Amino acid sequence: MELSSTFCRMHETVQSDRAANAILQNVRLVAEKVAKAWGAVALAAEQREARRERTRVIADMAALRNEPVPSEEDRLLSENPDRGCENP
């Protein structure tokens, strides 16, 4: 299961707050390490999400490029020639 960057950042914040408010030194040290680990996982999740978004945009652009453009004759036969045809 892949964790979202939002989920990871939320846990990073919780652990950072726990470290800041801890009375015991060992609790503070562990919470700081855990917050740092959540930050690293969040960074990886952000990179993964950005890569997926780039891939989606590239796929959308490729789909638009491969979409057939109606010819001028087809557009003239449409009820709304200024808008073009739906699917001929």
C-alpha cells in the first residue's frame, strides 16, 4: 500500500509536536527520529505523485494529438458548424 504525501506530512507534524512537548528525553529523541522518517517517506510520496501527474499530463497530450480532427466538410454538415462535430 502506498501512503499519500498528505498522510505522511500529517504524521510528521504529529511526531514533531510530540517531540517538542515531551518531558522525557528518550521520548523526545524517538519522536524526532520518527518525524524525520515520516518526512523522508513524505518526500518520496511527493516525488511519486508528481511523477504520476506528469505521466497523466503527457498521456492526455498524446491522446489529444492522436484524436482525429473533423474536416471542414464535416463541420459544415453539423447543426452548429462553429462548434464542430461531436463524434462523426
